[in-house]
Amino acid sequence: MSDTSGSETRSGTRRFSDLANPSKFLAMADRILPWMAGASSIMLAAGLYLGFSAPEDFQQGITVRIMYIHVPFAWLSMLCYSLMALSALGTLVWRHPLADVALKAAAPIGAVFTALALVTGSIWGKPMWGTWWVWDARLTSVFVLFLMYLGILALTRAIDDPAKSARAAAIITLVGFINIPIIKFSVDWWNTLHQPASVFRLDGPTIDATMLVPLLVMAVGFTLLFLTLHVAAMRTEIYRRRVIAMRQIAARRAA
């Protein structure tokens, strides 16, 4: 029993180490990307169909359908940053070779999802609240998250040295992670226009199943889309770094 457990542990460690090898990661990405893209397309198509088939809300009417894209965008804006924080730990603590690649590949995707969350939230808020924007606790904290994404993107492009850029981006990402629980619990800590949590609750969701199912399907679909984009972006970043390395070698040889 112990021998079997030990072999399984070694096998899991070996698979994790394999992912640290850029060549093996590229081979894995080439295999799984078509399947991930197909799965995300199927889930998003199913979610859109269920969302348009779901009943209208008795108070919000047809505008409630914005929820099926706005809420997944908001979830993914926080999920993406959490993944970046984990990657930052991989850079600073575990020295994982692909941790910095994962962080830098996720930043522009997270910025786009956060921007889409803000835009769709404003479109939803106009008929519900009578205004496009208020300095609500959650709106403000999500806007701060968007600025943090932009700041990390600017920082990684401003520092030419790869090691210094990776360390600086990791430190800033970890410092900014404090904003994630603020976003999550802002509706509980302060009096805001946003409603409290209605899906992830200890006593169960408060949304009717006819609306909850399409919302969860869309959330899964957009999560698969994010993972697809992230793996593709990591693959592109690895190729970009290889091209830069080859150019530097060629330049030294020419000199």
C-alpha cells in the first residue's frame, strides 16, 4: 500500500515537473487547445440558448438577461487575478520556470474581462439604478482591480530585464491581491447598491433554478474560454521568448 502511494506521489511530482519544461508544455498545449476551444464553444452556445429561453424577472424584465454575461465576467476578473497571485508565488517561492509566463499571459485577459464586467454592469445599472455609474463600494473596488491590471501590464513592459520584470510583477500582484476579498465581501461590509451574494451562500442559492442553470452554464463556458485563451497566450509568450533568445545569440555571434 505504501509502495503504491509512494509511486503515485512520485508520478504526480514528475508530471508537475514535466509542465515546468517549456517544450513539454508546448506539446501539451498543442494537444489540449482544440478540445478546450470546442468545449468552451459548446458550453457558451448552450448557455446562450438557455439564457434567452429563461423567463424574464418580474421586476427587472428582459434586462435581467445581462446577468448571464455580466456575472461570469465579474467572477473571471477575480479568478484571473487569483491565478496571477498563485503564479506570483510560483515565481518568488517555488521558482517555477513557467510561473512568470503564466502571470504575464493572464494579465491582458484579466484586464479585458474586468473591463467587460464594468461595461456590462453599467449597461445593466442604467435601467435599474437610473445612472451609468455610482461610486458604489463594489464598483469602485472592481475599477481599482482594472487599474491594477493596467499597472501590471505597464510594469512588465517598462522593465527590459526579464528577471527584474518577473520579480517586480510578482510582488505588485501579491500586494494587490488584498483587493480580491474586498471585492467579494464589499456588499456585506458596506451599504451598497449591489445585492448580497445570491449564488455562493452557506444556505444555498437564492436564484430560481430556471435562472441559476443558465448562469452556471455560462460561467463554466466563459471559464473554459479563459483557460483556452490563457494556455494559448502562454504558448505565444514562450515562443516570443525563444525568438528573443535566438536573436540575442545571433547578435553575440555576429559581434
